[in-house]
Amino acid sequence: MEKVILTGDRPTGRLHIGHYVGSLRRRVELQNSGEYDKIFIMIADAQALTDNADNPEKIRQNVIEVALDYLAAGIDPEKTNIFIQSAVPELTELSFYYMNLVSVQRLQRNPTVKSELEMRKFEGGTPTGFFCYPISQAADITLFKATTVPVGEDQKPMLEQTNEIVRRFNHIYGGNGKDNVLIEPKILLPENEACMRLPGTDGKAKMSKSLGNCIYLSDSAKELKKKVNSMFTDPQHLTIDSPGHLEGNTVFTYLDAFCKDDDFAKFLPDYKNLDEMKAHYCRGGLGDGTCKKFLLNVLDDRLSPIRERRHEWEQRIPEVVEILRKGTEAARERGMKTLAEVRHAMRIDYFEDPDFVKEQEEKFS
């Protein structure tokens, strides 16, 4: 069986460091590992429209922004197909077939859908397209027969529902377990627990573009410094000598996600590793300013190469568009093959199946 990766992002804005530690950094590692036969990364513009239907220009303008972030982070178009979701109509058709396999009640129980609805608080009711997001995502994954989906922890309920759909489809149309068309994908979570869901700079549970608490991959050094200096720490740590607390302290959560032992030799030689720094902070004697300065150096060290590569790609926009076009063509080619198998399994490939005419002739003879 081929080893295939499918993952992606909604183009509602530039990508932030939560995206980076949550899955983007891992995607680059997996891409360069040589372990996978095919890799598809989707710019999910159709999904983004489910809650931005009144502002399509926002999505249009951010498609290239996301592509630039991918390329700047190290996604290689020679190894990975970057494609635009809405340009692969097979995804829409497959979603339509899956709608018959999922109840409204099951969608209502999806924890990710619940939390997203609570956050967005749609006026005038929930758009049907947004409500059916788990079905659309199942089509995204299964059309490419993905075996691995690297995502953040908040997407686990979506993968569980995808596998429910796969099992139901194969049970109904798959021939009693033999020659199943669809494959159950496996989720690949970040290895570092701090990367599962990076909080916002204000200490809130989720880094979100709408909440304005993001550090973007494309932020300038000046913007990065301003955001780090304003980060939430320990409100009880009133003086340097006061014992500090790590729980809920955003600076240390970010250090857990980004910091390596080598960083101390470069930027803060007073400590050998993060554990030593944490111990000093907890017993008192280490100020928040020193911690933030160290975090700033660590983040700038990680982000400055990404920032520089992005600037280079910004001068080559026609080439970026051509990368998307070729990636989308590759996605369509694979998608059409899978959809043909789906239609055959569902017995609705009337004009492609020579037996259909014979069956009808025999029926009326």
C-alpha cells in the first residue's frame, strides 16, 4: 500500500507559529524523510468560504499568502503537491455522497464542530456548509487515499468521524471487506505536548487570527519583539525575587515548543537547559524580562530564515501560481481515479460500465 499524506490549512490569513509547531514543521520533516510515496497539501479555500461566504475577497487574497508561508517554511514543490481545494471538483461530489452516510445528530456531537460554533457565534443560524465541515474533510482525506494526516490535537474528532465514514462506506459498498475502495487514515500528532495547541500571546487557550493574539511566520523582527514583550506570564510574579509559576505562563509554553539545549549556549549561557531555567524561575530570582528576551532570541533564530525565504518568494509570484496549478493538476488526476472507483462501487458509473447495458437488455428481454 502506498504511504500518502494529506493535510492543509484554510486561507483566512497568514499562517502563525501555532500552525508551524502544530503541523507545518512536521510536514517539512516528513516530506524530507523519503518515507512517503505522495504528499498533498491543500489550501482549503472552499472550507474557508463556509464561514466567509460574504467576503470571498478575503479568501482570494490569502490563497497566495498561505502558499508563500508553505514555501518559506520549507515545503518543496518537487516533493509535495500544493493544491487549491475549490479547483478539485471531485471533492465536492464525494462530499455529496458522504452526506448520506452521516446523520445530523452525529455532526452535532462532533466536539470540534461544537467548539468552533461556540467561538464563531453565527448570527442568523449556522451555515449548512460549515455544519458539514467534517464530511467535507473526510472527502479531502479519502479522495487521495491518505494513510497519514499530520494535524493538531483539536482535529482528532474530525479524523475519528472520517474513519466512521470510511467504515460505513466500505461496509455498504465494499464487497464484504474485500477490495475496499476507501482507506482508514491515521492521525499524526505533534511529538511535543506543548505543540498540541499553542496558546495565544495573551494566554488564551487558542491562538486565533480573529482574537489578534498570533505571532505570524511572516512577522518582521520589530513586530516579533513587540508581541513577545507584551506576552502573558505569571500575574503573581510581581518582583524578580518572587517565586514564579509555569502553569499558564505563555512564555514558558512557547519555550517548551521552540527551545533546544543549544539555544542556551548561544543566547543564555547561565543555564544548560530549559529545566534549569524553569527551576530558577520557580524558586525566584529570574525576571520575566530575561525570559522574554531569551524567547525572542529563540523565536527570531527560528523565524528569520523563514522570513527571508518568504521575501524571496514574494518576488516570484508567477512561479508560485504555476506551482499551485501543477499541484492542483496532480491532485485532480489522483482524485478522478479514486472517484471513478467510488462511483463503480456505488453502482452509479452507468456509462463507464459495459455491464449496465447488458443488465437492462436482459431485464426487458
